[in-house]
Amino acid sequence: MKQRECPVCGSAVRPENLRAHIARVHPRAEVKADLPKPAAKATKPVRRLSQRRRETWAYVLFTVIVVLVVIVALLPRGPTVAPPFSLTDVDGAPVALEDYRGEVLFLDLMSTSCSVCQSYTNGTLKTTYSTYLSKVQFLSVDINRERDNVLDGNFRIRAFMQTYGTTWQYALDTDGVADKYGVTGTPTTVIVDRDGKIAYRHVGYETVDEIAGQINRLVT
Amino acid sequence: MREPRAYLAPVPFLAILGAGISGFLVANHYAYLSADFCSVASWLDCNEVNQSAWSEILGIPVAAIGLAGFLVLLVLALDLRLREAPRFRPWQMLALAAVGVAFGLYLLGVELLALHLFCLLCLVSLVLGITILAFTALAFWSDRRGTRAPVPPEPAAADPGPKTDP
């Protein structure tokens, strides 16, 4: 192993450690000999800085992409003109969008198995229905996540109506209403104005006051 | 053996992804939004899980706790990755990641035993947490090995010193 002698104490020291040895062991010694430089890393910090900058930008870019994806996933989707549909309600009566032309329609796109729909029906819809019974038409459409046939679907909906004591019109989605209205989740509330345009649309639970604010805008 | 920070390279990306998923779940929880892509099957429905009675602890949504955890992990990972002299050590990050994974496993147990259905995004979040834990464990191990490396003995006294110096 290549070693050099310390000019102060004579110890055998590796050449690259000699400067550190003198500084540590003989701090007061004045050595003017040409000491070898410690292992140089002159270019490394510059390279690291550049790497870090690139890495930081990569993190920032990735964060922006993730945030954008989350925002897009949360955005509501759907048409502005209410798509027509034709269904049969649980009592066997035909029901179509055209029947409501000239009236405000409160369309509740729901699923009997969805817990939020259950609390929404019990907590908001029943009160809203009793308040706006004379001014607004109410229709709940079960989007049939269970893929039941009409008989089983209507049986399930009737049981739901009995459990929650609802008296307005219910129908099973047999006409692709969920797709037509771009339902991304339940409950989806759609309020169709007198001209057949979607005046309001909301996905998720809402309070009576929030719904009332939207209906009042259309019926007064 | 690579230096500890080398093992942490993927961790900020994983933490950002985890924070994004948790952020979505927080919005999903507060908006009572039932996202259809989450309702894959009757037993795989994050809407139901995220709006169940188990979705909050002391009034705080579990998704918000997850979001906070991923953000803290992100801060630690960025500190260890980008700072020349990091303020934190890998063991601190390892401890936090272990707590996060334990919390995720507890939630998985709730889904399995109490709710009998699973949340897809929560499972993805747990996988991200386990991956972060694995990379952090490697960094911790590397850091520990580096700390334990034999240190050359210091000279006992000043001038006249020993006859040899490493």
C-alpha cells in the first residue's frame, strides 16, 4: 500500500489522508510541503444539483398529472337536453319523458341497494315531495344494478317503497336511462324544466334546502 | 450496497399517487358521490365502504387520515432524496410507513369482517403503502449498514502521535 511519512511526526499515512492527519493531529504545525489534495469530488455536486433539479421537475409534473386525473374523475358528466325515455312504472302504467313536457320533472336516478339513496329518500325526497307535490312531478328510476328482470325488479322496488313509505311514481330502468343521462353514481338528481332541458343535475346526497333552492328557481 | 437515498427514488411518485387516490376518496366521502367505476361488483364497491359507518374515526374520514399519511411520507421522501444533508432519517420514514400499512390492514379487516365488501381504491392505496414500506425498509437497512461500517480508530493523543495512521 502506498504511504507517505508525516513531515511532523513521521507516521506512515496514506497520501490522500495526510492533509487531514496534519489538520487533526498537528493543528498548530505549519507544514509547507506540497500535500496531496484529498480525494477530489469537484464535478459530483454539480451533477447532483442538475439531477435534483430534473427529479424535482419530475415530481411536480407527476403531481399535476395526478391532480388533473382526480379532478376529471370528480367532474359530473351528462347532456344538457333531457334525453327521451319510455318506461313502465311498477304498477304497469307507461311513463315517458314527453308526458312531462310543460311541467317541471324531478327525476331521481337511484338504486334500491345504495345506502346513500336510502337515506336520501328518507331524509330529503319525502319532505321535498310533500312540499312541492302540486308544483313538480316526481319520478324515481331504479337503474337496475342488480340486473333483475322486470318482475323481480318491480318486486324489489315495491319493497323499497313500502320500507321508506314513498308514494310517488317509481319505474325500473328498462330503456338505458342511466346511460342516456350519463349516470356515474347514485343518487343522481336531475331536474328537467318545462322546455325539456336539464336545469339542474347533482350526483350524491343533498339536503331539502339545497333541493328547494333549485326547484324554487324553476317554479316561481 | 447502494446509498439509502437511491432506494427512495420511486417513493415520492408512489406517495403522490397515494395522496391522489386518498384525495379522491375524501371528495367521494364528503360529496356522498357514488362513482360508478368504483362499483365493480356487489362485493367490490368503494362507494358503499367509503360512506359506511366505518368510514370515519372520531369524525375524521379514514381517507383524510390516509391523505395526511401519504403527504407526510412525501415530505420525508423528498427530504431524504433531494436535500444534501437530510433533516430526517430513514428509520423515521420506516416507522411512519409501518404505521400506515398497519392502519390499512386494520381497514382491510373491517371490510372483510364487518362490511363483507371491499373498496378497490382502498386496496390500491394499501398496495402503494406496502410498496413504500418495502423501499423504505431497503433504505433503512442500507443506512444502518452504512452507520455500522468500521470506523478507523482515532489517534489516542496529539504530538507525538502513533507511528501508523490508517
